[in-house]
Amino acid sequence: MLLGQKILLVIGGGIAACKCLDLIRRLRERGASVTPVMTRAAEEFVTPLSVSVLAGQKVYRDLFDLTDEAEMGHIQLSRAADLVLVAPATAELMAKMAHGIASDLATTLLMATDKRVMIAPAMNVRMWDHAATRRNLATLKEDGVLVAGPNEGPMACGEIGPGRMAEVYQIVDAIGHALVCGPLRNRHIIVTSGPTHEPIDPVRYIANRSSGAQGRAIADALAGLGAAVRFITGPVNTEMPEGALVTRVKTAQEMLEAVQGALPADAAVFAAAVADWRVAQQATSKIRKDGSGRPPGLEFVENPDILATVAQMASGRPRLVVGFAAETDDVIANATAKRKRKGCDWIIANDVSPETGILGGAENDVTLIHGTGTEDWPRMTKELVAHRLATRIAEVLNG
Ligand code: CTP
């Protein structure tokens, strides 16, 4: 199941470090190789010798170990793996990861890696519930870090609640899912989502009703098939997708810059409801009534069309560029014309007239328009639309 997969295992300093011996054994049984890295604190709970014997490899412990540096530098060590697993991920390790602190070999590797990172948190229930850990967890999730567990139950410290490290089989399953199951493994896909906010003055902005639910579901579905997803979202209140690298933006111009910064990509899905216009000159102080009863005259300029910009790139264009067309009349005709005008490969057309209940609702009713025809999909939840779209994207990229 994990044949040939290389796992870099960072063992943190907590009582759950003892479970790492079994974890190493189970990973190797499934065909993975495990390169262990231990923090100083981990050595208080499990000996490097036991870890080394079970892993069948030397244990890396010291950033300044010259022999290690000569054999394999820490940068190379962090990149030779298919996945970096931190288990147990203590509150301290999570805090350092969230803040980019590279103070020893383990945390330096975590900063230097370009591979997927999974944490298996383990700590006392109060530490897990602490506001600082909540913040750090949210930051790590937004950085695309995968999280296995923790579970609820009695802990070594005598308290009961969430904070127990996930069981070994659960961590192994989560690794299998992240590494092997997906047809989009090794694919990089950009997803834009949500509305944009275009400022008028320091307290007012132009927005729209997009909830970001469809974009988030698409990012979830693509990540679920193993893609490395860059999720670029305007201001929304919904949860962020699991396992995607999140970039938050406000305006259309910021969204364009974030998309350009995320290229190259194998595919790009533009689900954001980008404001077509922005105010030409944002007022530096609050605009007030002038007593005349007349509204202020706002001058607008057109925003960059992000989808068209990427779809019409002369070089480095993603292989598959997908747009959305939210229409209220002549849906198919307007969307077909929009696909041509913007130069994208597919356009997902949907009717967002108020009577459909689609805007802000849980369901969507879409037609996929491509170069050679249209496909009418039945009305279904936004999650199912996302799954169907992700599967179609995988077929094209692997075809
Ligand atoms: N889009 C974009 N950048 C913009 C406007 C739209 O990337 N500045 C993308 C959307 O994310 C969507 C597609 O283009 O995938 C179509 O968006 P839509 O708002 O329907 O199209 P418009 O270009 O605004 O066309 P119109 O307002 O004329 O219907």
C-alpha cells in the first residue's frame, strides 16, 4: 500500500513518542521507508537506539552534526521524502511550525521542505483547547498542513478529552490517503473562490453575495484526489479547505497577483465572483454627505479579468483552464460566448436567478461547456458538483 514511499518522521517530545516505535513498524510493513528525526525532548521518552533499530536507518538529531551535513545536508534530507510526518506533534512544535521558527534540526527541516507535511497532534486537553494552539492549528491548516487526529479519551496525564495522539492505524491510513490514493497526485492546481471587496473609502467597499461554498468544495475535492491545491480566496466566513495552501486576498488586483505568483500549474479553476469594477480613486478618508442631497459621484475602472489573463497566456498556460459563468438569462448562449471570449477550455454555466435558490444555497445546477459540446449535470449538492468536476479534471490531466 505504501510501497516505495519515503516518510521523514519527526518525533516530538511527548509521551506519545512511545507509539512511534509501532508506527515505524507498521509503515515499514506496508513498504514505506522511514527516516527518523528526533528532537532533544523526544529522546526523553524513547531512545534513539530503539528508533534506529526499528527504522533500519540512523536517527538524525543534530543540525550541526558535521558528518550528517557531509553525507546529506538538512535541505536535501527534507526534500528526499515523499511526506514529512510529525508525530507526536507537541504544542511547542505546532507553535514553532506556525511561526516559522527554525531552532533545531526538526524545525529547520519543516521550514525547508517542499513536500506535504502531516501532523499527528498529542497534548494535554487544556493545551489542545488553548487559544494559542487553536490559532496555530488554523494557521497550519491554511499552510496546507494535513492533520491526523487527535482522538478523545483518557490521557497519560490522567485527564480525559481531545488530545490523545491518533492511533497508529489511523495515521497510517491518513498517510496512505494523502500519498497514494489520488489520481491527481503530483498535480498542482489553482482554485480562486469567494467574492472580492473593492474599497470606496476606508470604511466602505463594493462586494457581492458569493459565499465561496462552491470554490471551497472544489478545492476540497481536488485535494482529496491528491492534488497540491493553492486556494486563493476573497473575504469569506466559511472554513478553509482541508490540505490546501490558502492565500487570502481582498481585491481583484490582489487576486490576480496571487494567481500569477502561484503559477505554473497543471490546471486552474476560477470559481471566484470577481468584481468587474473598482473605484478609480479610493478616498483616503470617509466620504461624507455634502448637504446637497446628491450622492457622491464615483468613477469606476474595469478590473483585470483574471480568468482571461491566464487562459490567454502565450507561454506557461495551465493545461486546463476552467471558468464559471453565473448567468440569469440565456444561460447556455451567454456561457458559450463567454468561454470563447475568455479563451478557457471549460466553462461551468449555472443559472443564478433568485428563484433557483442557487446563490448562497447548498445545491447547484450546472452545464459543463467545452470545445465540442455541452454536458447537462443534474441538480446536486455543491460537494457533488465539485467531486464530479475534480474527477473530470483528473481524467484530462492523466489522459
Ligand atoms: N473572472 C475573473 N476575473 C474577472 C471577472 C471574472 O477571473 N475580473 C472569472 C470568474 O471567476 C468566472 C468567469 O470569469 O470564472 C466568469 O465570471 P462572470 O462574472 O460570469 O463573467 P464576467 O467577465 O464578469 O462577464 P459578465 O459580467 O459580462 O457576465
